[in-house]
Amino acid sequence: MVFVLEDVLPAVAVAVTLAVLVYASFCDYRTREVSNRVWAVYAPVALVLSLVQFLVFDPGHVLYFGLSVGVTVGFAFLLFYSGAFGGADAKAFMCIALALPLYPAVVFTPLLAGGLSPVSQVIFPVTILTNSVLIAALSALYLFFRNVGGRVVGGRPLFEGSLAGESFGKKVLVLLTGQKFSVDVLRARWHVYPMEDVDLAVSPPRRQLSVVPRDEGRDEVVARLSRAVEEGKIGSEVWATPGLPMLIFVTVGLVVSLVLGDVVWLLVSHILG
């Protein structure tokens, strides 16, 4: 019975974590909000599962449990206060650290040889984080080639008017993170953020790119863009970003980490030989 419980606990932790992340991702995608009740329920369940596992069945890894939680919480706070993470993202990683501090080798074996990196064995949430960032980066490349491909097929300029004079770096960032939406979409979907603004006080109106969309002033920017479109001063489509929630990438990153292992570690190991 002890052996069975020792195997079952990590499996339950994985199942609970996946269920919570899928639900949280759905909420984040639909409303850009995740209720604190989700984490208030998930955290104690995760903590109990890990405490039973490490105090009863695997006391030799208690220190690793503490190390993993401590490092992950530190990373979560750092990323949150630097603006790279939202509140839900930080809470998700703190809870993941409680549930899956180490790679659940009793339940899973990475399909890729060498996928179980030293980091995975000691601080598994960091592997989930790096895989999540890699997947997010791949989605950015998809947007880039979609935007550039659309220009080649449609023969339309990517940046019209005064936007053509914006810096090369700004243009690349917009191509990696945004796409063109009609202003009607911006008015209807509050979670689609404009990546450009327009100054109507000058003639012709001056458009400028904004590579860090913010909640503050969003409605005013959308109003200015809408007015410019209605008055025929700019085209009907503007650059904006749907801002896919990071929790979606975290969920996919967890699955990739469990099935394939530490992909970033494998890539770096391959490059370095």
C-alpha cells in the first residue's frame, strides 16, 4: 500500500495541476481575470500532497522541496514586479512549486533522451517556465511570418504613412507581437490592445507605434483611432495585439515538460555539443 500511495500522490498532483491550469487559462482567455479562489483552493491541496509525499515517503528530498519552492517564489515575485508576469501568472507558479517542486519521475519519463535536466530534477517549475517562454517565442515567430506573408500575398505596405518612419526595432516588435485589426474589433473586445496611436492635432495626422500596450489610457487611444478612421484620415485597420494570456503558454509548457522534458536544456546541450 505504501508503494502504491508513493506512486499515486505525484500522479494526483499532476492531474490537479493540469485541471487547475486548464480552467485558469480558459478564464484568463475569456475575461483576462482569474479568481483568487482558484489559487486559494489549489495551494493548500498542492501543499498537502507534497508534504505527505516528502515527509512520509521521501524525506530525503525535503530540502529540495524547500529549495524549489523558495527559488520559484523568488522568480515569481521578481517577474511580477518587473512587469513580465501578471498576478495570476505569479500565483500559478507559486502553486505549481507547491504541487510539483521536482520532476515526477515516478509517473513520467521524458520521451527525449537527456530531457531530464539537472534543473528539472531539483527545481521543476523553472523548467516549466523556460519551456513556456520558448513556446511563447514560437508563437511570436508565427505572428511575424503571418504578418510578412500577408504583405507579400496582399501587396499592401505593413506600415502606412508616418508609421513608415518608425524605428526598425519598433517595427520588428510589432510584427512579432501584433497584427492588424479593424477599429470595430478594438471597440468590441477590451482585451485587444492598440499598438499604435494617432495625433489628430497635426495635419496630416501623425501615427506612432506603441510596443508596450497598457490598460491606462486604452479607451482614449481607441477613441482617437476610431475618430481618425471615421473621418477618413487613416485606414480602417490598425496595429493591435490580442495579448494571449501567459497561463495558456504555462499550461502547454507543463505538458511539454512532462512529456518531452527540458527542451531549452536539450537545445543548449545540442548547440554546445
